[in-house]
Amino acid sequence: MMSCDILMRLGEILNNDFSYSPEINAKVINLLSMYSSKPSKCWIYPGTVKRNTGMDIIDVYKLLSELEQCGFVESWYEMCCGHCQRMMGQVRRFNELPETFECENCGETMQTLENTIKIYKALYDER
């Protein structure tokens, strides 16, 4: 469970910056409360938030960006093989991305920018 401070700030952001129903806002809060800074629970995928809440993907990225500005999450980049869909690792900064990468699973060489998604790492602990 997220701390009261984070839950309160998340509620403020949802109510002030988005026009979703209370039901969708509750889904967002419930989903994000399942994440924490524990390694097995830290990676927040925008597509997962979209699928589980019904939010528009642009709003999902806007919400996660606002949470990053509050210090609750940080953005990362994850490389994924476009051929076999295997995740090839994460980097913290955009300028750390190589121009290309070779998939360890299928051996294909991929253009990094075409095969990278922005994900978020939860920085908050469970309470």
C-alpha cells in the first residue's frame, strides 16, 4: 500500500488534471498501489496502466510524468527485440541507449529507437 502522502498527491493530480470518473481514478490508485520500490514490484509499464484503467495512453504518460516530478517514480528506457519480443534490458538515461542492439535470444540486430519503450520505476515503499 502506498503511503498516505503519495495517495493524497495522486488523488489531487487525478482530480485536478484529468477528467476521468471516480471509478477510473479508483482503478488508477488501486493499480499504482500494487507497485513499490521492491525489485520484483518496481517496473510500471504505461501500457499496463492503460489496459487496467481505461485511461488514454497520452494521459497515462502525463500522469506518470507528473508523478516523476513529485519524486514518486523515475523514467527509464527498456529495449525490446522487435522480432521475438524479448526484453533486452533497461537504461536510466536516453543518451545511454546504443544506436543498435543485438538480441541475445534470436540474434537479430535492432534499431534501438524503434524498439524501445519508456517505462517507470516506482520509488515508493509499501506501507
